[in-house]
Amino acid sequence: MLILLAFIIVFHITSAALLFISTIDNAWWVGDNFSTDVWSMCSTNISTCVAITDQFREYQSIQAVQATMILSTIFCCVGFLVFILQLFRLKQGERFVLTSIIQLLSCLCVMIAASIYTDRHEELHKSNEYIIGVSEGRYGYSFVLAWIAFAFTLISGVMYLVLRKRK
């Protein structure tokens, strides 16, 4: 049981780390001489970064991605704290339902964020406000990490739902 508990804790911390990296790092959309995320666009040739503000087209879509990624990270961290509290407070045989619900909310938020970005990426990168043309790019590793975090939070949410506190 102790090994299972250690695995669940490591799995949850890994999910949180993936969410932090995918939310913060500047690699949702990359090209040969630029990288952009939901916060800013950086050019590697001239070493400048431009913050994404309301002057950009489709700024509302970017704000939705920002908000849901932040929410998913918060839910994942709160879920871990609730799990630790429930670990010591629940009676034997009870399930970690509250932790599961919070983790599944995190899963839902990251899915919404990645789905919005997937759907709107063409319109997002056509703005004239970028210092260089970013329409010719590809998805970066932060975007991929967001989808991996979706899978991890979904799996851990289901694990908490099935998990019972035993001796």
C-alpha cells in the first residue's frame, strides 16, 4: 500500500509540474526564428519579446487559454493538498471523492485550454501586431505537455475515485 501511495503522490506531482511548465514556458507555437506562447512572442534573431495584449486579434481566445491553464494548475495544486488532508482525516474504506473531483476539474480546464488553442491557432497567429510573421510555425513542446498533462490529470482523477483508504 505504501508503494501505491508513493506512486500516486509522484504521479500527482508530475501532473502539477507538467501544468506549470506548459503554462509558463514560451513554446506553444514555434518556428525557426521565433517562439510564442499564451503570454508573449519572442524573436530569436533580434532577441526581443512582445507581450500579447488586447491589441492582438483573437486576444479573447488567448485570455481564455491563459485563464483555464492557470485554473488547471491551481486545481491540481489544491487537489494535492486536499489529498494529503484526506489521507489523514478519512476513515478506512472511504474514497478520495473530493480529491478526484478537484483533479477532474483540473483535467477539464487543461482540456478546454488546449482545445481552444488548437481550434484558434490559425487566427491567433495572423495578427499584424507580431514583430515577425508567425503563421508559418508548428506546435511546440509546451503545447504537447499541456495535452500530456490532460491525460495525467484524467488518470489521477480516476485513480483517486477508485482508491480506497486501506490499512
